[in-house]
Amino acid sequence: MASKKITGVRLDSELDRNVEEVVREDSVDKSTALRMLLGEGYREWKLKRAMKQLREGKVSIWQASKIAGMALWDFLAMVKKEEGLEWTEFDASELLRKQPPSS
């Protein structure tokens, strides 16, 4: 079981109402709602970071999928939907190269 750390956070009234909406809709307590929202937010942040680095040419498609914490093919599906990133911008040879070993 992973250890848990207690962290305090101040929420403005609008954000607190949003959390309370999750509490009601998902029938969970406030701590669970906050953990769910933080987890979702963190995954979204990683995806945006990966897309930005990919768009700027700082990383390969493989590296970007790893940054996003996603399987390559799931990440490619997201890239297809991303505005400003064209599927044709990627060299097919990059996709055919052997994936680096995972750590």
C-alpha cells in the first residue's frame, strides 16, 4: 500500500463549488474528489507538456509518448486530434524504428 501524505490547500469559493459538484455527482468524499481531480489534472498536464515539446521539435514521437505516460499508439491517436500537429509531419521511419527499452 502506498504511503499517503497530508497536504493542505486553500481553494477559492468557485473551485470549492467545483469540488463539491464532483462530490455530489460521483458520490465520493471531498478528499477522494480532490485526489481524482489532481490525478486527472496531472495526466492532462503531462499530455500538454509532451505535445508542446513534440510541436517544438524538442522530442521524438517516442519520447513524447513516454513523457505523456501513454502507450505509443494511444499517444498517436491523440496527436491525430491535436490542432497544429499534422500526422504527415512525422517521418514514417521514426515510427518503424525499434522502441527504446523501458526503464
